[in-house]
Amino acid sequence: MEPAKRIVIIGGGKMGEAILSGWIASDAAPADTIEAKDIVVVTPGIDRRDFLEGMYAVACVGSPSEVTVRPDLVVLAVKPQVMMQVIAELSQEELFCDGEQPALFISIAAGLETARLVHVLPEGSSLVRVMPNMPLMVGAGASCVCASAASTAEQVEYVAALFGCLGRALVVDEGDMDAVCAVSGSGPAYVAAMVESLRDAAADAGLDRQVAEDLALQTVLGTAQLIMETGMTPEAARESICSPGGTTLAALDAMNAAGFDKVFRAGVEAAVRRSKELAQL
């Protein structure tokens, strides 16, 4: 399909900002054709609009009624709780309801299934669903993309390529999206919490707090690179670091005794449940 040249992002929060900044900065296809002048952000707060305009030179408006160009790509970057209200508003605007040249919509809302969104979007619109995560802001995102009944394989491929410019993007079945939300969507917060715990524990053991944080961060980054670049499995990497009778095994034994594996399982299960609950809003 032809690259999008008129993009409207509904929602100028952190994720909307991450997406627009990443696309503008990217020199990888297909995002390499996107420029600041191609993007309009719809976000209600005047302070936020001023910030985005000043930082990225994109146009910002307060509501869909203020958009003056017919978009060919619309990113729905609002919370699930307000998604239906937002779609109702833009469905009243002629520029979003061009039956001859309908827009491609991208929803990044957790929990909301495509069948529900397609039913309320302007007639003839296409929809692709994406679950991104916050590391998009530094070009290291993990995004999953799925089709809807109102999308083509070419559109799904295009959206996956767009988000692939911001890190890594995988195409999955929609039935996997609740688990995706729980693993990669929420996962950066789990990793940040783990770094906090490592830092605090090391500080309690006498290490300088900033040194502890720097070491914890580099260890997370380095371990991920080790596994990805060598092709090792996480299990193989763990086992290669453990020496019989050593400090690492002693630490892992203590963590497992404290319920280490159960903590992550409980977190993922809770996030999956909440994602399913959001689908009912």
C-alpha cells in the first residue's frame, strides 16, 4: 500500500508522543517518508499541545472537529475507558468519514477487541490493532500487531513495518493480545521494578545507591543483548552463569524459596484478567 502522508494521532499522551517522535526520527522504511508536517495531534490540554508543537513541530488541535485535512492514517492512542466516546466524536466529522477514501485506523488500546471497534468506526474504515510498549520512545519498543475483519494482509504488513521502525514488531492472532499486553505491554514496568529492588538491596548491602542502579541497569541491558545476539535460551544463559556452590546459585535458591517464579506468574495473570475486563467497558 502507499505510505501514509496525512496522519492524525488521537491522544497526545506518552504513547502518542513516543509514536510520533519515533516515526519523525526514523530513517527506516516505511516511516522514513513521514515528516512533522504530515502529522496532526488531537489532544485536549493546551499545555500539552504547546509542548508537542514546540518539541516536534507537529500541528496540534483540541478536538477532532478542528482537524482540517482528510487523514489516510488515524492512530487511536487514548485509554480504553474513553475510546468509545472518542470514536463517537470523530464519527461525526466529515473528514473522518470519507466513504470513497476511508482511513486506516490503528488502535493501541489494551483490551478492546477489533470487532467492537469496527462496529462503531466510520463506515468503510479499516482497522489494525497494535499493542506497543513504552521503549518505543528510544527506538527499542516491542509491539504486536493483529488483523481485524476490516483489514487486509497488506495493511497489517504495513502497520507492522511502521512499528518495526520503532523497535521490533510481531504479527500475532488477536486471541493472543491479552497475554501480549501482560508480557510486553506492561513488562517494562516489571523490569523497572526489578531494577529498583536490585538497587535497594545492593544499597542495603553497603553499595553506593547510584552505582547500584547503574550496575542493575547495565546488567539488564547486557543480559538481554547476550541472549538475543548469541541465540542462547534464557535457561542456557542462567545455567552458564551459575557455578556449583557459588553466589549465583545461592541467590537464586533464596529467590525461589521466596516465591520468585510465582511473583511473575501472578503478575501476568493479573494483567491478563484486567485486559479482559477492559474489553467489557
